[in-house]
Amino acid sequence: MTIDPFTIFLGIAFAIVAAFCFNYAIILEKKGLLQGLPDLNFDEGIKSVIRSFIAFFKNRDWAFGFLLGNIGYIPYLISQNLVGIVVTQPITSVGLIVLVIAANKILNEKIGPFELSSFIMMGFGTILIGLAQVSDIFIDILEIAFPLIIFTVIIFFISGAIFLIASRFKGESMDAILMMIIAGLITSLGSIFSSAFVQAISYGTYFQIPILAPIEILFGCFWFWDPYHWWGFCSFYVFIIFNSVGFAFTQGGLQRGKAVLVFPIVNTVNMIAPIIAGFIIFQQTFQNYLLFYIGVSLILIATVILSRFQAKIEAIEAPEKSEDSNH
């Protein structure tokens, strides 16, 4: 059974709102990172990472970006509840338009034909995904527990192998690229478990008393008789953990390399992996797969083109920071 067009429209609209929050948050976080904040050195242990993040939170720009990025998860989860991860995930790339607007305002960077064509591709790709007619996403979460766990183990194994390889390229450009691949993989697991969380709270006895909704989510393990509360409880915290770890690797990748290299990588990985999970684990289908694949391809191409604008912002801000430090 396919989802009705109005619900698809709402799901896409919420995904776009989330996308703009996520991408503007990146601009603020990067601005903060260039204001003398300490590097993230994962090989120095968890205490070193914690000390770095304490310094991050003391920076106003970075802290506001962090807050805005987390606010974006509200419309993001609503979108997943309406249309599922295979639709929500590619649409979030539309928020890269924020980077173009920022580059135009901050750098007076002219928006040329390549950028205009990217806007058109993202808009057209979004329309095609909507027209592909996605299937209903409400399935029994208990039936997908095993494939979800297997998928998670595979991603963990791949991420661990890449991390070992990255240790051999410390200080080189390849280090940033590998870090962002890990960030994309781990963040994609966060996206997948956010979808599991949304599915869990759509079943069972969740939210029978609305005022108790936060308690049910945070302490669902106390509902011993209801496996959906257990699923909701576990997937909620796993979603937070994976997004936090992926976020840490993203910050590390941004410090190590130019965004023109790292952003297309993390966006691509974080788009493709959840889509695969949506098909295999959450069993979503489309009436017209051709429209869906064309739409995703257009958004992916536009993502690569627009990613260079964050690199331009980086290139301007870094010298300014260096000059300020000399006075």
C-alpha cells in the first residue's frame, strides 16, 4: 500500500526543514572550529576528546550550531514517521543550498550556472522521489530485529577496518577522507536506528497518556510487558550514541581537511547506507523505482557540486583567523 500524496508532501517538507537546520549548523560549527579551538585527537583517548568538546561548548558559534543541529532532528524524525528513511535521507541533502546562500552573503560569491543547475537538479530530484510513490513504512519492528543487528555489525566491522587504515595516514589528506567515511557510516547507523525508534513508538502501548510520553521514551525499559517499549528505549539511546560518535568523527574530519573533499563523502555515505537499510531492513518499496533512482542520482550530483561552497567559506575564514592571532 502506497502513502497518500499529501502525507508524502508533508514528509518531504519536514525533511527540507531538517536539512536547512543541519546545514546551517555545520556553517556555525565550522566557524567556531576556526576560532582557536583544540584539535580532536582520538588516539589520545576519551579524556582528550572530552576536553576538546568542553572547549567547543564554550564557543558561542559552535554551541549555537550544535543546538540548531539537534533541533533539526525534530522535523527529521517526523519526516521519517511520515515517509520513511528511503525518502527522508536523500531529501536532507537539499539543505546544501544553505551553503550557497551563505557563500553569497559572506563572500559575495556569485551564483553561476552550475549552482543554478544544482538547485534545479535538487528540486527536480525531490519531485521525482515524491512521484515514485513510496510504500507504507509501518511494519512490525520485532520482525526486523535480527537483520538490523547484522547490518549494524557489518557497518561496525567496516568502520573499524577503515579506522585502522586511517592511523597509517595521520597528518595526510587521506586521513581526513577516511575520517569522513567513518563519520558517514556511523551517522548512517544513527539515521537507521532513528527510523527503528520511529517504528517502535508507532506500535504497542506508547503514548496512551500524552503527558507521560517523555518518560515512556527515556525509561521504556520499565515497561517489562511491552517489547515495543524496549525497542523504543534501546533504539532511542543507540540513535543518540551513533549520532554523537559520527558527529565527533565529522568534527575531526573538518579539522583535518577541506570541506570540498570531506562533505561530498560524508553526505554520499550517509545517503546511500540508510537507503540500502530502508530497502533491506524496513522493506520499503516504490511503485516506480526508475523515478526514485533518477531523483536520488540528481540530488547526489548536485550535492557534489554544491559542496565546494563550504570549502570557499573555509578558505576565507582560516586566513582571517591566522591574521587575528598575529595581533
